Amino acid sequence: MRCGVGTIFCVASKPQINRRVEKRVVFRSAWLPYALVAPQIAITLVFFFWPAVQAGWYSMQLQDAFGERTQFVGLANFAALFADANYLYAFRVTAVFSVLVAATGIAVALLLAATADRVIRGALAYRTLLIWPYAVAPAVAGVLWLFLFAPSIGVITFALRGVGVHWDWLLQGDQAMLLVVLAAAWKQISYNFLFFLAGLQSIPRSLIEAAAIDGAGPGRRFWTIVFPLLSPTAFFLLVVNMVYAFFDTFGVIDATTQGGPAGATQILVYKVYYDGVKGADLGGSSAQSVILMAIVIALTVVQFRYVERKVQY
Amino acid sequence: MVEQRPWLTVFSHAVLIAGILVVGFPLYVTFVASTRSLEDILSVPMPLLPGDRLWENYSQVLAAGTTKGVGAPVGRMMLNSLVMALAIACGKIAISIVASFAIVFFRFPLRNFFFWMIFVTLMLPVEVRIIPTFKVVSDLGMINSYVGLTLPLIASATATFLFRQFFLSVPEELAEAARIDGAGPMRFFRDVVLPLSKTSIAALFVIQFIYGWNQYLWPLLITTDESMYTAVIGIKRMIVAGDALTEWNLVMATAMLALLPPAAVVLLMQRWFVKGLVETEK
């Protein structure tokens, strides 16, 4: 079974296979296995489950401005959120942002990996020079691009002015979106590249050679053989990139636009932080957390089903 | 390569070189800015060749920080980042490897329950439970401490799954042989499982070190004291409103310092890293 790097997903999506693998019966001890899982489980309970439960609890409460009194309000916070145009707008912004980040990162990485798989001379040097952005923190990536695109002193801003583009993302929402998409996708290219390259290298050469002997050119071979065989990798990367764009790009946003201008780059995660920490709206922010959790869980479930049916191994 | 197509090869090299230049451009500009004076940077357009202020800029941020914005020395921040990255990487690997060892090599009640509990944490990233987690940590008195910075991030579904998948591929005969020879489970763990897991551990170490070093939201909440800032937080705090007020030469020197250690880990451990990734794929 070719489980892909998405071993995580195979675990969940292929229970029958796992049951077969897990026939081994090895050690027995009344207490040792519990002691071994205890640290992980303890941390999970204290820092994951307990806060998640509390988020659920806070989400049904209303706090006064001084945080002294709280009142149980049921689902009123949720109702308020879905009546709030800003919140619905943040949904749209998040959708646009994550699709753009995933599409850009995956497309560029696939192009680079396909060419890197082809060259022989200098392959290692190319790989080395392409993977380092993986190590750059999202917030630092944001700062690097912020500097290039700074409205008054940026190098690219200057070049754009030369060709007649007026660049000021502080005022123009689309430009701010472009800036955060660039910074977020740039950082993710090397990750995607590595996984595509590993996927390409695990494709049996004999398949490609057979197609070449039958007269299929490089383009035809790519779309009829290589690309279908890469689909598990591509799908895995799509999942990872969406999750990345949803959550890990907080640093990119906070270091560059901070959600602005006028909410044009305010993704859902940033709004949870902004409303909860800066706005001190405990109930509203917790309700947003609960909605985000629901989204993550739904995404994961849908993806398991999809992975099982559509993607060939 | 299947057949000779010289033009396609040339094209491939051209694409790769263009890719490297585009990907590397932000880093190059950052480096240039970190070797220049503030006046150079503010004179539009900024010169695109390195200047002569490398030593001054880097020694100033390492020892003293910036004059506007945050005034804490970046040397201290780098130390905080290092502690955080090492503690998270080692902690994650340690608790995940023993947990997956128990899940694969033992049969015990609630085994699947524990497994799913760890699995579900994948769906609860810090970002979605920011405020309650912050409250828990502050109730435990862990604000502005290394424990508070690291402990809540140590649970790892990913690492547990990678180890579990790897352990399932360990031939059953090895465990049988160990048992016949009278080795207990912990002896088997130490003498057979650990040595076999070296590559997985190395690969995970690289990934988790970078994860720890690059943490942003969590230290932003947990550290209010400048002496506990990590390098990534420090940079953010150095950028004050307005292009002209920020000391960009110092910010960029700090950015270089903040990205060098994780980049060095990726590049130096590259062979292990990629090998580990490819091996976990089987």
C-alpha cells in the first residue's frame, strides 16, 4: 500500500488494512503501556481538550466590559456572529486567501519539481537552493515581503512605479491580499517541492520508458502517467496547504497587514485573535473558535472520504 | 532521463534557475539591507549591492537591540528561541515515541481510545483555542516562563503517527526473537526499536526544531517580558508604524539572524531530512 506522506490519513481511511497489519501480539504488562502513553495524554488533556471544552463554554456566555460578570446566553453569540457582516466577510477573505495560497504554492512547486526531476547535472544544488524557505518563520517571511513592497521605500514598489503601477497596500485591499498571498505561498513552495520531488522519484522508471518507447512525448507522459500517479501527493499537499493557509499564516498576516486595510486580509484565525485579545470579547471570540473547530473537523472528515474514493494508489 | 531532448533540458535548467532567483530575491534584498545604513535604505531606490555596515548592524542588534521599538538584545532572543526549539523538538519526539511504542507493541484496554484522543488533537491547533489555552497556562502560573512557552506545544499527533507507521513496519520476528531471548519490553525498546528509528527521529527533529523556532502566536501571548521574547517576536516588535520610522537595517539584520539557525538545520541535515521524508512514505 502506498500510503503517501499522508500516513495520517491512511490510518483513518483504511481501517480494514490496519486491522490486518495489527495482528501482532507482543508484550503484556498491566501498567507499562499506560505509563508510556501518560505524558502525551496528560498534555493533550490539559492543553487541548480542556481548553476546547472551555471554548465551548465561553462561547455561550456574555461578559460585561470589565470582565466581572458573566451571563449565560445560549447560542446568542453564534447568532450575533452570523448576523455580523464583518464576520461573513472574513469567511470570504479566508476562502479567497487559502485557495490562492494553495493554488500558487502547489502549481509553482509542481513546475519546479517536474523540471528538477528531469535534470541530472546540478540536481542536488538546485534542491538545496530551493528548500531553505521551508525554514523561514511565517512572520519573518511576512517581514521580508513587507520590506520589498513597503509603500514608500520598497524595491518592488519602486520598480512597479517605474511601469506605472501605483502600489500602496495600506490603502488598496487587493494589493494587501496579493502581498500576504505571495508571502504565504513563497514560504510553502519548498515544502510542496520536496514532496512532489519525492513523489516523482518514487514513480517506476519502467513506466515512463515504456511510454517513451510507445512514442509518447514528455508532455503526454506527464499528463497521462506522472500526474495521475502523483495525485495522492497532490491531494495530501492540497490538504496541508489549506490547513496551512487557514491557521499557520497568522504570523504572515500579523507581521504585514494585521488584517487591514478595512478587513481586506482579515482571515478567520486573525479575527479570533483580534476580537479575543485586542477586543477582549471573550464570548464572541470563543464562538468563533468553536466554529473554526467545526470547520477543521468537517474538512478532515470530508477529506478522508474523498481520499478513499477518488485518489488512486 | 528517458531520451535526449536538449531543448527540454535547457528549458528545465532555465525554469529552475528562474525559480531559485525568484525564491532567493527576498533573502538577497534582506541581506543587502542588513549591511547598509538606514540612510541608504531610505534613499529610494535602495542600492542593491551589499554595503560595509555588516559588522556594525549585527553587533548592535545582538548586543543591544534597536533604539526605537523593542530595546532587548537579540542575542538573548536567539537564546530563548533556541531553548524553545530544542525543548519542543526533543519533548515531542520523546513523548511521541514512547506513546506509539505502547500503542503498537502492547495490547491493553483503551488502546484505541488513547490513539483516537491523540489523533483528534490534529483538529485543535493552537490558533482555534487561543484564549482558553492562554487562561489555562496563566492559571498554572506559566506566563513568561520556558515551561509555558514549550509544554503546551509538546503534544504531537503527527510525530505519534509517523512513529506508529514506522513501528508497524518493523518485522514481527524482531519482537519475537527479543521475547524468546528473554528481553523485556523496555530492553527491546532501547536495543532494537530506538536504533532502528534513528532516521525517523532525525527527520522529525529537523521538522520540529523548525516548528519550535518559528512559533509566533503562542510566544506572542505568553511573553510579555522583553527578556523572554523569541527572535521572531522581536522582529515584529521592532517594526514601528510608518516606513521611515523603522530602523530597517537593524530589523533586517535581526531577520537574517532569526532565519539562519533553522535554515542551517535544514541545509546541514538535508540528506537525513529528505531521506526520512521519503522513507516514511512507504
